[in-house]
Amino acid sequence: MNRTYILAACIAALCLSAYIPVQAGTITTFWGGDAEMVYDAGFMHMLMKHPDGGVCLFNMDLLENDAYGAGRSEKGVSVDDIWGDLQARKVFFVDDPRAFKAWLVLYVSHKGNYPLSFSVNGEISKLELWDSSTNHEWYRWTDLPVEWLKKGRNTIDLFCPEAKTKDEGWAIQIARADEFEAGGGDPKDVGKTSFKSTNSGESWKESPFGPLGQTRAEYTVRISFDRYVKTGWLTSPVIDLWKGNDKNFIVPQREIQKLTLSISSEVPEDTTVEYYFRKGTDSSPLSDGWEPYELIDEGSRLNFETGGADLNRRYVQFRVVLSTSNPLKSPVIKSAKLEAVLNQRVPLHKNIVVINEQNPVIRYSSIDWEWEKWDRPEFKQLRELENLDEVIAGSRTQFDAQVKMLDYVTRRWRHNSPMPEYPGWDALSIINRINNAGGGGMCIQFNNTLGGLCMAYGWQARLINVVGHEIIEVWNDEYGKWIFLDADFANNYNYDPVTAEPLSMFELHQRYLDYYYPNRPIEWMTDSISWEKAIDGKEVPAKRGSLTNQKGTHVETSGTPTGFCNAAFMRMVPRNNWYEKPYPRPLSHGNTQWPWNSYINWHDRKTPPKRQYSWFTDRPRDMWPDLNMVHVDAVQGFGNDRLFLRFETYTPNFSHFEVDVDDTGWKKVGERWTWLFQSGRNTLRVRAVNKLGAKGKPSSFILNYADAPFTE
């Protein structure tokens, strides 16, 4: 080898060494805390916070077989009468009768002044009358002593022998077999656990009921237990091993060496806890860049280690599955802690300073919401049929356009019955009904129409059942939140009296509780919760927004706007894709007392779970997830004049991301993008755009970049 070659090689090696990053050392990142933190930030199903700390199985269980077909039917009889010699029987097969307490749940109405008697396996009690002028719900529940129940067949009889006529007796709701399929159920065995007696219980006839005995049906009778459900799961949010709990916007590139995951649980006898783990290449929990969950251990303590080639991923999640074979016991998750040891070969450059950061952490729902697809031809039909471009013409903001749409629907028809021929839940079906029958229906139809018109412009909307009423919420990108709208009665939204910002139903619910129930929870069987009036001398903490002076009867007489006055309770069907999937859906929604059991229902400290349902959440993110927002992940490499960005969003019908650099205008980019700095002040805005052109609320950043030598 000649000297010239050796000298050239040495010079090259010296030059190369100037650009090899100096190892900044080994660091450890941390993530974790108590189980309540995981519960609030992550995902869950059929769990709750334990009163003594930690997270346990949900402690209310429901036994029913009627919900899919219950409600007012247009196919014939949908109630059965109980009076005199006419009695009803419901049979429940209970695999385990153990419970702390039990309750009989009935969908009934009284016509006369006599109580409804019932027997449970021969033990007799009564459902007393209630004041229907203050609480006019059809559903009632009453204590059912646990010791009256047994393993196997349990017989519940309902009777009112004092009533001498039908008008003095009771009406009990039935669930027809021919309505089950539309509600999501199987009609095959409907009617096999409901019986009728016409001779005071001396003999019983299995369903069918009704005229000529031709209607197979189940009585809408249920048993609610205070006990733990059999299983549920808790999942962590996506954990970024490079950052851990660090909230800094910028993180240097790092190499993962080892991960340690520790979880502490209490696991009583007859209960189990299983631990699962997965790893991924994307910060979104919904992306395709995740490997399947793998079972890693079970028991009261998890101490799991992995690293190197077995890990080699920046993002991880864990899942804990809780189960019990004894409904009086639940395992309890107490805490979770994760440590990651990493090599950091790139220093955090000090010449880049973040001045302002608006970078929301996206609140995902545990529920797999179903959103209508953007390319439905009905959207174009609606825009043309109703001349909607003209309706919202001149709107400078998205919210102004949404309010104009609200006003338009309010003027479209007068409130009337949706029967006969109850329409579909989509806007086009309702508008066709108007054109064919002269009226679209009542509150549910007004607001499903409004929601459908909003969705035609890419603004997601969904129906919410509140107390005695149906309304919608629409996602608004300017405010970055869900906003209550009501197109029935008077066109109406609610706003904060101080800030004039429009409010969501969740915000109205909190104000409702503070206003009407400042010191105690609601008692569903005794409190008047429907269309509440203003309290004398106490200002209502929400005001009515409207484009016109039109007033609804309720607003004029009570002083409280719809929305606020109905906010004691909220339940939703977690989807809005009524064109793609017209069914399953509740029967004749709004024409009965909402006996369907596939809603997601809200509960909290002052809003106890309603016993006729089985699916609940007290996590706002489950029912009010963030849409169309962007979380930006910023990584720093060896160069100190740039950041490598990754964009995360939960945008139904997502199209693309856009960036605006230094106010130069919006341009389309991919989910990964490099931000190159100029000397001094640098600004960036990032937004998501859906396929109908609706633009999400931008995330924004301001930073200062100081010119510094490359090697510093």
C-alpha cells in the first residue's frame, strides 16, 4: 500500500469522525401510575373505579331476553293488559343467583289506583303507584330479595286482582318476535319464557299473545343485580418508549435496549387477571402498524422484561383482562409502571426553543364507533334536493353554517307523529316521508335530518337520547368539540352566558347536576327529571341560541332551554352510518320508553346507572371522542436545523394532512414530514382534511432557531 493511499485514508477517517454522533449516554424513560390514571387515559370495557382505589369489574349485571324487539310496534299489539283474572308470567333461568342485591325491572304503566302485585318463586310483593305527574317514565324497578332467587328456573308472576276492568289495571310492554331481527336479535326462541293466564293463575298458556293468540312475544321484564360482571378489560394508551411521561415536544432519536413492565393487582380466590402485550410502529392505536396482543403472564403481579430484537419497536400497549367466577368478588388492578432503557446517541440540541405549542393529545374512545362513508350518493342528493349550498351560502365559519342548517330543518315541517310508516334514521328517508305524507315526524326525525344534512358536508353528527327528548351533537372544528343542536320545538343551541361559547351535552350535564343536584345523586324512581323548570331566584347557567325569535312552548313556560333541561341522562347508539346499515336499530325510537339494550349509557357520581341497561361508561372520551385533530410527534436527529415530524389523527373518512409553514399557505403532505428551519422565528400549523373537504382544527407551533455550528 503506497503512502499516498494511506494518507488519503487517514484524512477520510478524520473527516468522517467529525460527523459521527457522539454518544450522549444511556437514559431511562418512565411511564405509569395508579390504575385510575390508566383507566382515564386508555381504554376499557365493563370496568369501573373501585371505591377503595384501583380498577375493578363493573358492579351491575342485567338479565333480560326482550330488548331487541321491545317497544311500540306497527305490526300489531305491543302491550298486554293485567287486571282481574288476567295474569302474566316471566321465567328466568339463572346460572348463579349470588348478588349483593337484586331488583325487578318492569316496563309498565298503571291505569287505575291499584298496585301491581308480583310473586317470585311464590314469594309475594307489590309495585306501588307513583306520581306520574312528576315522574312519567314507563320503566320501574323495585327491590327483589336475593334470597327469593335460586339457581335454575325462576318464575315471576304479575297480577292485579283488585282491578275489575281493563281501565283499572296495568299495561305491560311486550317484545314481538317479528321485531327482533330489526333490533339485532334472533327471533327463534322468542316467547318461550313468557306465559299468560286468564283464570287467576290456575293454568298458563305459553306465548303467543294478542288477538287470536297469534303474536309470539316476550314480556319486557328484567332482573338487575348488584354484583360484578363476569369479565372486562383495561388497555393502556399507546406508550411512546422514547418519551415515557415526558411532555416535551421534541425528543432525540433513541435506541431501545430494554423494557420492564410491572403491574400490581389484587386477585381474590375465584378471580383471575391476565396480562397481554403488543408492540407497534405507529402512535395511533388504530393503525395497521401493530402486532397482535400476546399473553405474557397472569396472577397478582406482573414483572415482564423484553428488549433487543424481541422488542425493537418504539410504541407499546398492554391489556389486562379481569374475570371472576364468583359475582361477589372482583380482581382489582392497582398500578402499572413501565421503564425503558435506551441509548441516546444524539444530544438534544439547545439552539431550538419551543415558544408556543398547541398540540392536543387525541382522546380516543373505547367504543368502535361506526361513521357513515363519505361517498354515499345520498349526500349529493340531499345537497341538491334541499338546495343546501344556498342555505349555508355566505357563512364565514363552520359553526355559522351549522346554525343555518339548524334553522333550515326547523322550518322544514311541523312536529307530528312519525307513525304510521316510521321512517329510517337517515335524512333522505325522513325528507321523502315529508314529501309523501306531509310531515317528517317528531324530535328524533328533526334531529336525524339535521345530522344527516351536516354529514353531507363532512361534519360528523350523531343522535343522542336525553331525558324525554332526542337531539344531536355535531363536531365543530373551530371549537374542537361536540356541540349540542336541537331542530325540534324552537331551533336551539345552548351557550355559556359568560363566554358565549356553544356547549356540548357533556358540559350541559355537568351544569345540570350543579344546578339541580348540588349535594346528592339523582334518584331515578322519585325525582322529577323531565323538562326541568328554572329554580326561583337561581340563574340558569346556559342560554338559548337561535337565529330567530321563534319560541317553543317549553322555553316560554319553564325558563330553561331544551338541552339544559333534558341533561340528567344521556345515551347513544354508537354509530351514524344509517345508509350503509339501516339496521339494527331501536324499535320506534322515541315512541316508547327506550327499552333497547345496545346503547352506550352515561353514568357518574351523581348519575347512577339505570337498571334497565347493561353497557355504561363514566369516561367522557368514550362518548365524546376527539375528531379531526392532529397530534404532532417531533424527533430530532443529528442535524440541529430540522425536526422529523409524524402526524397522528382520528378523522373519519380521512383524506390527507396539510401544513402551513411561516404563513406561506396550506400545502398537502404525508403523515411524515421534515420541518426545515430558517434563522430566527419559525411557525407551523398542521391540520387534517376529510374526503368531503372539511378541515380539522389546526395544531400550531412557534419556535426560535438559533444558528449554531453543526457539531455543537
